Amino acid sequence: MPTVRYCLALDLHPDPELQRTYRIWHQPGRTPEAVIRSIRAAGITAMTIHQVGNRLFMIMDTDESFSAERKAEADAGDPDVVAWETLMDSFQKRLPHAAPGQKWVPAETIFDLADH
């Protein structure tokens, strides 16, 4: 089963207390089960979020069933996911070059060891 990897970036507000709370929400058992279920149901096979300063990097591996458009549509119809995204928005700050309404911004791969 082929895997596609996505690397995305987003900032948090530069408030240490907000950042601490954001991290707590992402600890095992704190993220709502409905959110975890929606991630897996979308064809996302692995996901990690990394933080440096107030910048976040999400790395997602997906299977061939994944579609960002279908996931967005499914999420918009799930009140639990909508509530989670609304809560997360209170911690998150869009990157300056994000498109209007864009949250996580895809990073461009500029080096891959496999190519060398």
C-alpha cells in the first residue's frame, strides 16, 4: 500500500501558557476520541506534531484513500471535530504567508536523501 507523506507548518500564539495548554490537549487520552477516529477514517496512517519555539510541524503519512478535500468535508459535518478545531484555533496563529482561511501550510520538500 503506497504512502504519501505530508509536512505542514503552523504557529502557536507566542504565549507560554497557551502553548503549555495546547501541548496538554495533545497528550494521549486528552485529544477527543472522535477527532482520533476522524483522522484514522480519512486514511491517515501516521501523524506526529513537532514544536520548536512557537512553530509547529505536522508530519502525516497517508494511504491511497486519503483526500484532503474529503477530510475537510467530513470534518465540517462532525460537531465533535468542529468543536475541537474551534478550541485549537484559540491557540493557533496562521503563518504570515498562509492563504485566507488556510490553517496548516504544506512545506515543500527541497531535499530527500533517497534521491542521492
